[in-house]
Amino acid sequence: MVGKGLLARYTAEIPTGKLVTSEAAKNALGTDVGGYVMPMFNSQTAIAHNAAMVSDPPKTHAELEKWVQG
């Protein structure tokens, strides 16, 4: 797909592409995938809450944005 020009490099397409630093983004199973593969599990963000203080936590990103703005 790369050879035929069917894939766009994410580094040129999305602003956060320059933040990818994982080796898995450069080489996957012995194949050079630099700029085309963005690992999903190396830098996840988790949000925890105290159930005694937050009885109805946000369930979607949109709900989280609204909740944060208060």
C-alpha cells in the first residue's frame, strides 16, 4: 500500500504525529513502518475518580469536556 501511494503519513496529516516516539512506531514485526503506524497501547491516559465524591462520572469524551468546564 505504501509503495502504491495508498497511505498518507500521519506525521504530515495530524498535529500530534510529531509526538510519537515509540520504537514500535518505526518497526513492526521487522517491517519499516515509520510515519504510518501509531501504537495505541504505549501511552494511554486513564482517568480515575473517587466514587464517594463523583456519583455520576462522565462516560464519553464530550461528557468529560462538559464536566470539566463545570
